[in-house]
Amino acid sequence: MRWRHWESTEFRPNSPRLRVYKPARPGCADRLMSEETRPSLYGYTCSELEALVVEWGSKGVHAAKIWRHLYLEGRSDWETIHELPQQLAQRLHTEMSAGELPITRETHSSDGFTRKYLLGLKDGHQIETVLMRYSGRVTACISSQVGCAMGCVFCATGQMGYTRHLTAAEIVAQALHVDRTLRETTQENPALAESDHESPHHRHERLRNIVLMGMGEPLHNYDAVIKATEILRDPGGLALGAKKITLSTVGVIPGIIRLADERQPIHLAVSLHAADQAKRASIVPVAKKWTLDELMQACRYYVEKMDRRIFFEWTLIEGENDRAEDAHAVGRLLKTVPCQVNLIPLNPTSGYEGVPSDLTSAKRFQSILAEYGLPSTVRQRRGIDIAAGCGQLAIAEE
Ligand code: SF4
């Protein structure tokens, strides 16, 4: 019953559009069951795929063809792709899974800017992925875990608890799902195609941005998340720019240090929410383990080592952290850190009673930050009617 508020919202008259998916054809569920134990191709980097193809006795050059079909053509019907040796196509068909995540439910926000997908995993768990169209850009909000162990008080994912990490393949598959959606949308409306470029990748509207801000704490699942970003950045595949991928953490310090030491080129966002230790620990329990002082040291280490700014996220909660004195505290804390502050009015969840700040308070907060030379944005609230906003993603486990 805990998550009923958004379930029922979807079904009321004049509610946002909802599609419930059933198996496409008889036997589809059986086919998926039989694929349960097969490794997913989405979990392989291009060089790992090449090594596999060579191990199977084929020439490594075929890996690039498989990669192209998988990521640019959206195909995995290997036995009908004649440029692959028959034996290789047969092994791909019988021993590997394409790794697509079956869609259980799709909801569209009433303003048309946001779509939320409920996707199934092989072990029966489910995750949510969001497609957002803001300012002419398409961004996918991707999950990194089933649930989350961090327990941020205002967050629906935190309220549902932690179940397990996602694999790199499951993270990549979410981006591929959104990209496929764009391909289908373009087929319905060819005007959305980017250009008449010969590459199949450009014949449909492209997924250009990814934010790892869905379900889960990405730095709690570091290896799989970073591997997924490498696969998504591969120039022969989706070819996402490193600066088009933003990883958001609540402050997992070892992960922040590791990002810097490995010089991972993606952007980093840190959820701050409070500028003093006691208040932050009451909103973000993980701050009891990694204190605000330690977090700021890690952030300074990151910006110095990476020579780039950091994004700080601040969920604005009325009367809790949106007063003028809170804004001054942020200003004092961050004025020497190269950064941008993203202010996000709280999105409602059934497990938290806080209220979002109004626009006047948000603007006042922003103007105080400006006094300290801190650039900031107030994030547009989108997708709230389908519970697709920041902190709203959650699955009601049976
Ligand atoms: S805000 Fe992020 S880190 Fe915090 S509980 Fe939610 S998903 Fe986890």
C-alpha cells in the first residue's frame, strides 16, 4: 500500500497516458525464461567481445560488425545477418542474450515531456527508467541498483530499501531502451530525424544525455556503473560524449576519490541538501559514515585532480533547508569550490511529509548564492504527475 499514491494517480480519468505491456506473442515469456542464464552482450566492451569472438574460432573483425548491429541497427537476429559466419551467428543465437529488458509499463506525463518505463529483470525484479525532453535535448535518467541502501529520507527509492546492484549490461540496456524508443518515435514522425546522414545512428533522434540519477547510488555499484559508461561512450556504438554523462552521488567518498584517481571523464554531481553536519545527517543518513567535512575534502580533491567544476544538488524543502540563513551557509561552504548548485524543489513521496519550497523562496536562495559568486539553476519540475521526478522512483515489490 505504501506506493499506492502514484499507482492510483495513473488510473484516474484524464490522467497521464499509460500503456501496460503484455508478452508480444505466445511463447515470448518461455523464450525469455530460456535466456535467463545466458550472458548479455550489452555487458561486453568492444574489446571483450572481440576476445570472445576469437575464442570461438572466428576472426576478431566480426566483433565490430556485431557491435554495429547491436548498437546502431538495434538488431540481434544473428542468424539472418549474412555478413557473420554461420557458426558465429549460431553461437550468438544459442549462447548469448541480447540483453533487452522487457517493458512492463510505460507512462507519459500530461505535459508530454516525460516518459517513465518500468522494465523487468531476469530475476523478476523491476527498475524504472525515465526519458526527459528538456530544452530540445533528450536525456535518459538511468537506474544503477534495485532499490537503494542510502536511505535519504525524502526519496522513494531510499524508502523501499536495497535489493541488489544492477549489472553493467542492465545499466546499458536502459539507455538502449530509450534510444530504441526514439528510433520508433522518429519512424512515426520522420521530421524528428537529425539529418540525412548516411550513418544509421543519425537517422533517428539521438539519445544525447544520460544522468545516473535513477534508482540507486551509482558509487555503491562503482565497477558496473563505470563499465557501463565506457560501453555507452564507445565511438562505434551509442558514442555518448563523456561530458554528456552525469553521475550523481549522495557522498560516497571512496567512489569520489576513485573517480578522480582514475580520471573518469564523466561529470560528477554531489547531493548536498544541508550545509551543516547534524542537519545533513538527518536528511542523508550516510553522512553519519562520511561526514560533511570529509565530503568537502573529497570534493576539493576531485576538482583539483580533474581540473573541472562539480555540480551540487540541493533539494529545497520548505522551512527545512530553504531559508536565507541556509543559503548563506551554502555560500560560505562552497564559495572557494569551482561548482554549480542545482536547486530542486522537493518532489512528493508518500513516505516523507516535507513540502517543496515555492518559486519565491527558490529565487531568494539563488540570489543569495549569487552574492557568493556561486552559479545556480532552479530545476524545472517535470514528470511529477507520473512520479518520475527526482527522488520519486520506486517499485512496489509484491
Ligand atoms: S536520493 Fe539517491 S542515494 Fe538517496 S536514497 Fe534516493 S536513490 Fe539512494
